[in-house]
Amino acid sequence: MGIKKVWIDEGCTVCNLCEDTAPEVFEVTDDSCLVREGVNFNDHEDEIREAAEGCPVEIIMIEDE
């Protein structure tokens, strides 16, 4: 099973965990986190899932194919 979509819900605490775990996918800004455009999520599936599971506020959302 692959990943179809990844997005960030409101409430980011800017802890940098997502970017530290998957820098090819996530970018932390001054007040939130963004999912980088043009990323093939399936190339980074393990890192994305690890970031989502480790997110302290559980706002990294994943939609599977």
C-alpha cells in the first residue's frame, strides 16, 4: 500500500521532528510545517509514517492509496 496524500492539520508546535525525520518531505517554517510540493510520497513512505507517529500533536495526516 502506498501513500496518496500527506497534509498538516492546524496546531503545529514547530518542534522540527517531521523535518528532522523526513527533510525531503517536510519543511518547518517560523509558525508551522509544510509538505514540500512535487514529492513522491512512496519514495519516503517509511520516514513519513515515522514522522506522523512521532508527531507530539498528531497533526501529520496520511491518506493511503
